[in-house]
Amino acid sequence: MLDSAIDRSDPTPLHDQVAGQIRRAIAEDEAKPGERLPPARDLAAVMKVNTNTVLRAMRVLREEGLLEFRRGHGIRVTGTPQRSAVIARARDLVRFARLQGYQPEELITIIQGIR
């Protein structure tokens, strides 16, 4: 897993590249839901980046619903790329609705009314 090197000449931030590598590993079933990921320190050593870079990438993936952090249990894969995409779009919808003056409860009512 995650055997590709990070491209330091790429303008994409390092944590985004690391997150992309983990997303790819999940998408290609190298890391399946329920599996525990190696410690951030180990991933950082393999990818030749700082541990904080890996941790930042993992926090992004947690927000996307792909990873779960549990004290004493490590970091586990909890989602799929499809679930991650749905969560990202839902966040965009909530953000857009707020800009339009809608409260989350109103948005839930609107969504429930869609068939």
C-alpha cells in the first residue's frame, strides 16, 4: 500500500498528495473497510514526508468519512470512495443552502420531500 512516491515538484500540497494516495488505496481495495491503517509515523517514513503531513491528510479523510480515529484502536478505514463523494457533495449542498439563507432543518425537510 502507498508505494508511490510523493512528487515534491507537483504544486499540489503534500498532505493532499498523501490523502490522494490513501484514497487510491481504498478505491483499489488495498485498504478495505474495517482494516486498520499503519501508524502515521510508518506511513510518513515510507512516503518520505513528515508525520504531521500524514496526520493532516488523515484528518481530511476522516472528515470525508473514509477513516475513523479511535483511541487505543488506531485508524481504521470506515468508508468507500462513493461514500466520500456523497459526503463531499452533501457538505457543498449545506454550504450552498446556508448562503441562500436556509437552516439545516429546512434543508432536511426539502431533501425528505424529494422523491
